[in-house]
Amino acid sequence: MSEVKTAKLSPRTGAGTVTLGTSGDTFDIPSGVTLDVTGATVTGLSAGKVLQVVQAVKTDTATTVSGTLASTGLEVTITPSATSSKVLIMISAIAGSHSDVAPYFQVNRDATVLTGILGDAAGSRELNASATAQQYMNYDVKSIPVIYLDSPSSTSALTYKLMWALGVPASGFLAYLNRTFSDYDSATYSRSASSITVMEIEG
């Protein structure tokens, strides 16, 4: 194996760039070697770095009686710094409902449904972005966990929203965010908070 030793590599006059190898080549950096890039501009080596984090917390309650998807009020806005960035969405929401209305949840980026987090269409079944069970007890609440990596290809302000609707809407029957169905003033019945956190991940 050949070895070249030098204190400095510089491009020849007029070239401006030093190119290492060609497409398909591999340069092996042994364990223990330190690449010092302090003060330098490095591109292409930091993919996966978290560039910004934005969070919204909803502490009040919300209700729906509708079979049409609408925002729960849990939403957050982020402006990616590059079109190559991805957005990691993490939602922790708490819901309750009458026992037979079958609430379901989806996530929107502005007006666009994030279909990548939904299951495959199957007959008349609603497509749910969460693994939560859809039947509730009067004093019970369910966790609505969502984790999804979105590729918006945008540098515009983007609003991510937790959406909900009733799979079986019925007159006077509701679903609730951050509370149980009965919601009596008793330690048996809980109030909760829900949150949505988005992170811009360098592409």
C-alpha cells in the first residue's frame, strides 16, 4: 500500500478545488483519527443534525360532535431552513369520549393529510394515525401517540395539526381532548394536557 505524507494540500493555481477520488471511491479514516473542522464551512457531513425544535402544549379541553375531520386545536408552526430538511413530528395527546362514537385521529401539514402515517384503506374502516383503541369508558381516557418523519420539501412556514372526527357521529355524543366523558368533579376523573413537538432534521 502506497503512503503519501505532507503537511498541507492546496489546489494548483487556477484550479480552486482539490478533488479526492471519483464516484464510488472509499476513503477509510482509521479509529482514533480526529478531523478538526473548527471554523470551517462543512457541507454534506452533518445530515441528521437537529436544527430547531418547536413545541406547543394544549392544557384546556376541546370537544367534537362531527364526523368531519377538524383540528383539535393542538397545532404548531415551524419554518424549515432548507428544502432538504425533514420534520420529525411527536404528538402526545389525551382523549375521552362517549363509548360508541369511535373517534379517530389524523395529522395535517397545513391542509395536507399526512397519508404516510395512515394504514392501508380497507372497506369502510376509518384510517387512524394512532394505535389508540376507539372505545372508551365514562371515566377513562386514552393516549394518542404519534411519531412521524415528514419530508415537506419546503422553506415556508408549515403548521402541523392533530385532526379528529367521530367514526360514528350521533346526536349529543361527543369526543373530548384532555378530559373524560363524564368529567365529574371527583378524583376518579382526570384532566390532562396534550403536546405536539416538531424538530427540523438536517437532510
